[in-house]
Amino acid sequence: MGGGVCRLSTALHQAVMQAGLEVVERYNHSIPVSYASGEYEAAVSWPAGDYKFKNTLDKPVQIETISARNGIEVILWLLA
């Protein structure tokens, strides 16, 4: 069960980490999930926990998400 919003927050978190942006707020799941672990996952649960990051770059960032039956992809585009 589960894995909807948390899968998206985890994919966003991984993109944020790869881009070197600042993670402001992140929570782990209380039980292991199959799609990520440790520092590579991000649980969200309203109103208790959220995922927040800060754009520390000197340009705006656009977030693109792509969903398919086999997963979710998040791409961060640096805008000129």
C-alpha cells in the first residue's frame, strides 16, 4: 500500500540532491519502502511532515515530472 505522494516526494528529493540544492525539511518513512532507502527517500504526511528545499542557485529552477506505469521521473531544469 502507499507509494503515491511519497514516491513523488522521493523522486523530487533525489533530483534535488543531484542538483546540489539545499534540503530544508525531510523525513524518513517509519517502515522501509521498496523504492528507496535512507537518505534517498522522503516521506510526506499531512499535517505532520513535509518536504521542502531551497533553490540556492543564481537562476530559477523549473520542475518537470514524468509518470509512467513503472515509475516517476523528476527533472530540474535550470532556466536562463
